Amino acid sequence: MTKSDYLSNSAKLLLICSGFLFVVNSLAFFGMYSDVLSEISAKLTTACFYIVLVLGFLAFNGEGIAYKHSRQPENKKKTLVLKILLLSAFFIRFIKIPVENAALSFDSHSFSGVISRLFLGVFNTVASYGFLLTIVALWYIFRDSGVKKLLLPECVSFFTGVLYNVYKMLNYSVTRYGLDIFGEFFVSVFGNGKVMSVLCLIHFLCDIVMFILVLLHYNRQAIAEQKEKAVITNRMITSRKIYSTDCFGLDTLEDDFFLDKQEELAEI
């Protein structure tokens, strides 16, 4: 497989992840108006969490292999960071409750209480797939900086991700952890769950479009690389065999040499 093959497969896996996240979050959004959709969303959420965990790890691992084969250690380190962010979404679940209990022990109107509640908002946001895909879009912007047709969708995906994650961080701080020191207007602006859900869907939809375009680009590039590789292979000249099992001995280099000389003299 060529480097573009690995990058194409990675984008394909992340496209599937984004599709799952978009569907599950869509069901959760419309589940606010339907109990049936709400139940379906609750059942699919856990399955989606583990599906994205596995497919995401395979995607980043495959991209890392591409950089290893092409001798790009710096790019390979970037995929390691993405793996760490992915796995943190899993492992933070086991320490989330103790961290929340410790942070919420401070009075909500004290300086420590405000900082701790903002920290919890950041803590939950960073340990999410939405934040991970935002970082992936940022990485793609640097990685594909030379591909103009990919730059726009990657930038759009990144900025919608930033908007969603910032709003989510403040929303969690307000609605889950009781941050109300900044006044009622602040709470009314950032405490709206519907706005957060809409921003979430827009972000994942932009991710889907981005991964489709990245997938198509590297698919075309992989086909071109394979054709070029086939041409180079066909141009290779096979060296003459110097060993033969037709004679008594295996080493016939000397015989071949004298045979060629005799043929040249015969032609003269």
C-alpha cells in the first residue's frame, strides 16, 4: 500500500465515526420531542462510543504507519497525540466522578469555585469526540496546506468545532455545575441545550463533508501512485541468470562468458 492508500483508509474510518456521531446526536436532539427517539438514542449512545473508539484508533494507527513508511517521524508524533486524545475520552470516564466531587466542594461564588466549575467544563469538553475531531481538522489544515481544494472545508470544520466546543464548555459549567456568578444574561445565553445540540450537529455535518473530500482526494492520489509504481516496475530490466541447473555444476558464469565469446566469433 502507498502512503495515500493509508491516508484514504484513515479518512474513510473517520468518516464512518462522524456519521455515527451525527446520527446518534440527531436522535438525541429530536428525542427531546419524542420519547421513542429518546430511548433509541440512549441505547445507541454506548454502542456508538465504543465503535468510534475502535475505528478512531485504527484510523490514527493507519495514518501513523503511512508516516513511518514515508519516514516522516514528526507527522507520526501527531498521530500519537490524536491517539492519546482518543483514549482519554475512554479513561476519563473512570475518574470523572471523583474529579467532579473534588471540584464542586468549593463554594460556587468563590474564586476557587468559579475556576473549578470552568475547569470541569473544559475537562468534559476535552474528553469528547467533538473536541477530538476539531483537533483532527486542525491537523488536516497543516497537513494538507498544499491542497487548496481541501483547505476551505477543513477550516470550516475546525471553526465550527471551536464554536461548538467553547459553547459546550460554558454550557456544562452553567447547567451541570451551577456556574451563575456572571449573571442571568450569561446563564440564558450559554444555558440553552438546544443551541448546543444544533452546534453539535453542524460540527459533525461539516466533519462528514470534510472527510468525504479528503477521502476522494487521497483515493485519486493513491490510484495515480499505483499507476506510477506499475510503470516503474515494468521498466525494470531483469538481470541474466548466472546459475543454471541444466549442467553438472551450478556456477556457469565462466561457461556463459566463453559461450558469448564463441557466438561473437561465429557472427564475425
